[in-house]
Amino acid sequence: MATGNGQGASGAAAPCTRLFLALWPDTAVRARLRARRDAWDWPRNAAPVHADKLHLTLHFLGAVPDQRVALLLDRLAVPFTPFTVRIGRPVLWHNGIAVLEPYETPPALLDLHARLAQALPELGLAPEARAYRPHVTMARRAGGVVVPPEDDPVEWLADHYALVESRPGHGGGYTVLREYR
């Protein structure tokens, strides 16, 4: 039996899956985000985010014991009203993370974030303590990049969100485990 610290009954670490909740773009939105990413002139050491990993995180859940993942699948569904995000303000954060931020944050996005934050403790998961800053990460290690001028926003109809597995390692990827509408 697993305990709350990810240890199995033998004291060995239980296998875990890294999870996050995100707005997951459809093909058309992903193509527009990729075009916006490609408009930056990245410094040599920058690590642009691969197109199939572009998303807007709602909550990072971290390492969750594998045996708990099936339980979470159904219990992470919360009611929400679809909304449109107008994303596209290019910003370089102090830590070398290049992002696109929304031009304005829709109240429905903040409501969805809050509803999920309320559901997490009931599932034994802690919401992040830091303030929520909606964004799509374009690149890491991008310190010194020249931020491109603002362009027309990417209009994104957020009619679903997803529970996503993040596989570690250099070749790791993301797998959508469930979409919620």
C-alpha cells in the first residue's frame, strides 16, 4: 500500500507519473503558436519548445504514484464554460523563459483554474502556492533574446482541458491521458 510520500509498504519509492492539467491546443491553434515561436530569433543556447508540447498549463501536479492515476482520471472533471483566450504578448521572464501571455486574462480561465485548485486537495494533491500566470512557454534558456514585436493574437477557443503525462528525460514527451469538456 502506498503512503502519502510516494513510498511503498517496503519503503521503496513507488513508481510515479509526472502530471499536469492544461489547455491543450487543437491542430490549427498549435500551428499558429508554432509560427509565433518561429518568429523569435533564438540565441544559440536557447531551447525552443517542440511544437507538440505547446500548451497553457492550468496546474502542475508533479509526481503522482502510478496506482493513483486511474482514480484521478474521473475526479479531475470540473464544470466550466468554454471561453476564448487571446494569447500572443511576447515576454522574456527574468529566468530566461520566453513566453506568450494573454492580452487579457479571461475571467472564465481564472474560474477554471480556481475550480481545479479547489478539487485538488480533495484528491490529496496540493495546488501550487505561487500566483497563477497564464502563458504558453516558447523557449527555455532564452536569456538575451530580442523579444519580437506584438502581433495579432492567437484566438484560442478553450472548450476543453486535459490531464497530461510528462515523461522525463531528453527525449521525453507528453501524452494526453484524458480530455475534459
